[in-house]
Amino acid sequence: MSDSNIQRALLADNPNALQRKPSEGAKWFRRCRSAPRSEIPEKPDEKGSWLPAKELFKEMRPSFRLVGLLLFVYLLVGVVVFYLVMDQISGKRTNRVLDALYFCIVTMTSVGYGDLFPNSDTSKLLASAFVFIGMAVTALFVSKAADYLVEKQEVLFYKALHMDMKSSEAKMLRRIETNKTKYKFYTAALLLVTTMVVGTVFLWKIEKLSLVDSFYCVCATITTLGYGDKSFTSELGRTFAVFWIITSTIILALFFMYLAEIYTERRQKMLANWVLTRRMTTMDLEAADLDNDRQVGAAEFVVYKLKELGKINQEDISSFLEEFNKLDVDQSGTLSAYDLTMAQSGQ
């Protein structure tokens, strides 16, 4: 089976996407090493220097420091604004600055106890603006906290589960990578239970609520229900709430996010296992036979399995072959160091 036949079959949806000379002979697919880390810069920055692809994508994502700065600016502006209009906000008061910060946190997380609420048109409009901005900032903070708050503890959590096991560092890292989502979920669950216990004990001992009411208030808070019948009313309680509300609501969001990720990952593994273990039928053979020679080679079989798993589609195949054609300067059907040098010098 020649390469030209495979290419024509792969590009059946886009016959003009690739025009090249056919290579001679058949190619055998052998086990090869993973793609090495790119040492050649792939994208220049604004100053003209070159950045590797990994660093380029890292630069495109907002850093945790930037998201933290946005949160700080939001809270600072919120405290100033609500401090100035605190006379237009009704409810139980403690300290003017603390109440402004507390009201800003409750608004941002959409808890909305109702112990403090706007009672004028100006304060209502400000609260409406801050709730939308705050939810956007919270969403960004949650996405970054997923990397910073949980992934930093994966190795520690693994060691705690396997203290009696003697394994090399490489083996440990491989196991962590394999069960990465599971460990993140376990860590988020542990943090969630911890914050719930801390909040319940605080409300029970400091706010003088009953044990049931304390647990009820914790659940209403972290789920952002905020019924308002139970809330933080003392100055010390609101100081604690400023930090605890943000932490607990973020951890709960991470918990459900990782739970959904585990479910999705499990479904993907089930699909992969079904595809890899089921028997090949004559209909599969016809579908995998790209050049219609009634035989399926290694290349055709691999492509068919990847498409069946949803790992690749026709558009991806066309793009890969177009890139190969651009790099194959001498149109020999193979890539060499000479081809890469010529292709890069012509860019």
C-alpha cells in the first residue's frame, strides 16, 4: 500500500488540500520515543526574542498573581464604595469598615444573607454592578485556585496514603500522573470537610448558635443559598466570615468541578477500553480500508482506531498532512534534517 493511496483516502473530504509526489515502498510503524521537548523557539514575543510553545501558552493565561491582584482591587474598591454609602444600607451594624468589607464579600459570592441590604436606589445599583463583577472575579479566582490550592498538595496526599510503600520517585510521579484527577478530588473533599467543621465550630462557640443551626448556616453559606435566618452578627464573626466565606465557596466549587472531571474521565476510559477490546468486524474492516485494496495496513488501522476513540478527526488529518507537505521540501515523501532546515529558512 503506497503513501499516495493513503493520503488520497485520508483527504477524501478535501482532495485539493495536499498535492505531492508519491513515495516508493511501504512504511512500517515502529515503536518510537515520545516527542522531545522543543529546543527551537517557535514564536517570537513583542521584543523579537523567541519563546518556546510551552512558555507562549503560559504567557497567554492570566497568572495567579494577576487574578489575586484583581480580587484585591475589587475588594478595595468595594470597601471604599460601600463605606461611603453605608448609611444607605440597612441591617445589623458592627464596624463601618468591617461591614463594608463583609457586605462586599457576601455580594461577590452571591451568598446574600440579608442581614445587610441596600435600601436606596444608589446602593441598589451599586450592589447590582458589584455582584456581576464579583462573580466574574470569583470564577477567575476559582480556576487559578484549582492549580494553586489543590495541585500543590498532590504529592503530600500521595505520601500520606502510601507511607508504608517503598517506591522510587519516578514510580511515584507516574502513579500521581495516572491518578491525578482522583487525588485532586480527594484533596478538595478533605479541604471541604475541614472548612465545614471549622465554620460549624466557630458558629457554635463564638456566635452562640446551636450545633444544628451552626451546621445549617454553614451549608446555606457554602452553597450560596444564604437564607438569612442564620448569619454572622458579631464583629469577630464577620471578621472570620470575610476569610471563611471566600475559602469555603471556592473549595466547594473545586469539589464539584473535580467530581465532574472524574465522571468524564471514567467515561472516556470505558469508551477506550470498549474500542480497544471489541472484536473487529467486516464492516470495521471496510471502514478502515482507506485505499479500497481490501487490506488494512498498520497506518490505516491506527487512524481508524484514533478516529473511533474521538482522538482525531478528518480535519486534523488534513492539517497534519498539509504541514508534512510544507516541510517536505524535496517532495521525497520523507522528512530529513535538510528538509527542516530549508523549510525554516524559507519562512
